[in-house]
Amino acid sequence: MCYIYKNWIIMTQEDYINLIFKYLAKTISSDEKILLLKWLEEDKSHRDIFASAAAIRSASRINDEKADVDSMMSRLNARIDADNHIEKKSTKALTWTKRVALVSTAAAIAALAYIGFLGGDNGPAADSRNFIAYRNNSEDISAVMLDDSTKVWLGKNSSMEYDVDCEEIDRVVKLQGEAYFDVHSDTSHPFIVHAGNLAVRVLGTAFCVNSNSETGKISVILERGSVRLQTPEGVNLVRLAPDQKAEFDTASGDISVESINATPYVIQHYNKITLSSATITDIITHINTMYGVNVQITSEADTTRKYNLNYKRTDPLPQVLEIVKELTGTRLEINN
């Protein structure tokens, strides 16, 4: 509940959380948006709350759950309370947004932190679109799920802007630095990544983009699917097949294509492990092999349902088990 004292509006954290969900649902007013953006700029913890709220909303949509604001707010408040409890007991606490996992069936990713929300739509964009900006200032790979369920692994010291008004038009991302994209397939809304003087146009695929402002070169590595490289004006340059790398020189306009083993590159460079269309039995077998343990199911589980599991190769086992629990609803324990 918010309170009005004379000409001042006193907002509680719950009020701001409600504004976040209104923003994500695109029902927020101009005045409310100004209040929200000011609050987000005040403290990093506020931006952490925004990131987790977006994660919960994305998870609800992916799982075909009703986007009930009260339910999502309860889940978010529960996470905040749990984090506060953990921080009180830990001498080296991590922000709870670093531990949150975005839940989905056959489309999930762990939300690893250090990604801040910036008010990219706090003014008219050049093309009258509104963007949310993400920035990774850490020395580690960070990950985020976009509102359309596309997963992005954002490289260190990189940033991107994502068009939030993409329901009737193309999905547009502006990238500075490098990122790995696992694009949710949507034939009605092509996904376009703008990096310098190059545009990468896809429907549903997985690829890496590295835009190096110092060398003036932009490279694209395709892991699966198909991408078409274009100039900003829409002129087609080349179409890539899986396991191909294209390098574009922004100064000369030259472009070269070579063969590359993309999957090992992604694993090594982005520290990323992926299991696609895996049952809970497949996931357990994988974990036992990777960590040299004997993990067993301690709750009811649907052994026929399939999932996509994404985690970092350097993640500790307890964190991976927590990701699996968020993803599948299944509790796993280590059998000593």
C-alpha cells in the first residue's frame, strides 16, 4: 500500500514490485514508469528485485501458468525472505538473484547474476521503440532469459539492449561486446541482432556474436539452425550453416567464412553445459558422471517429461541440484 502525505507519495517495496509486474505486462502508466525508474536507479538491490521478478514472470509464461500478479508477488517475496535469511547466516553471502533458476519445460536457463536493469525507455528511441538494457560488468559470463524465452549468455564487460515492443514486429537486440544466443523459435517475429555495422537475422537457432570495437571486426559462429548476415540497410551478405564462422571487417566491408567445431567452442568460451530434451533419468546420469557422485530422487518425478538443462561447468554440485529442482520440481540428494 502506498501513502500520500501532503504532496509526497510514500511507496513501499510491495508497491514497487507491483509496478514491476505492471511494467512487464505493459500496463504501466507514464507517471508510474517514472517512479519505477527512479527507484531502480537508487540501489542495485532494487535492480536485482526487478531481474528476479522478470524471471518469475517468464517462468510462469513458459509453463503456461496464469500470470496472476498476487501469486507472482508471493513467490518473489518468498525469495527475498529466503535470501535475507541466507545472508544472515553466511559470512560470504551471494545475492539471491545469482542463484535463481528460470523454470521451463524443454526451455530453461539459470539466471546468473551481475546483470543490471537500466531504464532504456526513459525517453524516445531513434526508431520509436522501447528497450531494456542489460550490462554485465563482471569478469564472468552472465545469463538472462528475454521476455520471448530466448536465452542469452552475455560475455564479460558486454552489454545489450532488447526491444520490449516486439509483439507485432521483429525482435531486435543491440549488442556491444559478445554473447551467445539460444533463440526461441517464432516464425512470425524474426530475431535480429545488431552489432556494429552488421545485422544477424534468425528465426530460431543458437549462435555467438562478438563485436570488437578495437579491431573493428565482428564474428558470428553458428552452432545450430541457420542465420543470415546483413548490412544495417538489409542487404544480404552471407547465410551460415552450422559449424561455420563468419568474420566481417567493418572498415573494408570484407567478409570471410570458415568451418569451425562450434559446440566445443561454446562450452570452453562460455563455460556452458547444455542437456537438450533430457528426462530426469538422463539428467541424473549426467550429474553422476560429471561430478563423480551417486544422486538419487527423493520425491515424486515424471520420468517421461523432457527438459533442457543449462548450467555453468564451474557451478558447484549443490547449485546444480537446486537448478534441477527449479526446472523439474524434483528433489535430488547425494547418496553417500
